[in-house]
Amino acid sequence: DLEGEHGLLAYIEQVMAYKGHCVVCCAEGAGQSLLQRQDGSELDPSGNVKLKDIGMFLKHKIRQHFATSPTAGGPVDLKLIDPTYMIRTIKPGQQDSIYCKVLAHSAVDAAFAGYTGICVAQVNTHFAMLPIPVITKYPRRVDPLGKPWTRL
């Protein structure tokens, strides 16, 4: 849900009040149920339905919420970064191709072995199968003054 007591906008408002900043990441194709559907949706060249842009929709809703809500604390400085086309336009190098191929082979090996609920990753130069509950057990925190934050 976007609005309401337990909606995304209320949560962003709480985080902003507590921390003074908030980062929202959304996956391509997320929130399609929030966007208006039209009959005869557009198709891409391969025949898949073109997804609506949730980023611009959320940007508008968040700005509107913070500008009009009496509890939100006023307008916010909001930035939308959509790396979709930046990533797609960069031709992968040989290392990228090899890395992706090894990850794909490892994922297929895990599936054929009957493993479920795992993620294949490289850990200290070794490819490993990591249980998803272990990966998600603790929240990851990014220091807003550190290098990972500047890379976002």
C-alpha cells in the first residue's frame, strides 16, 4: 500500500523524521498494480508487455505527500536515479561475461542438486551457495559518510 497508516509514504515520513534522510530503491516492474492499466497494453519487440515507470510515479507521490501533509515536515529534496539504460548500454567485458557464466553454471548445478532457498555468490574468490535466510538475517547498514554511500 502506498497511502494509509502502514503505507510507504507514512514509512518514509517516519524514517525522515528519525534519520533526516531516506533512500528508496525499487525494482523494475514494481508497483504495476498502483499504476493505471490501459486496455491493449503496449508490447516490446519480443512481445512482452511494456512496464510502466514506477520511479516517476513514486517521485510525484512522495513530493506531493511531503508538500501537502501537515505531519510530513514540508517539501523534500528528492532525486530519482534510473540506472536501467546506463547499465544496459555498457557492453560487458570479458571478465563480466566469465563471472556471469560461472554464476549461472553454479545456479544450475544447485538447482539440479535439488537445493532451494539459496543464492549463488562469490565469497573470497570462491563461488558458494548461501542460504537466503542467513543472508537476510541481519539488516545491512550503509554509513552515509562512507564510500558505499557515495557509490549509490
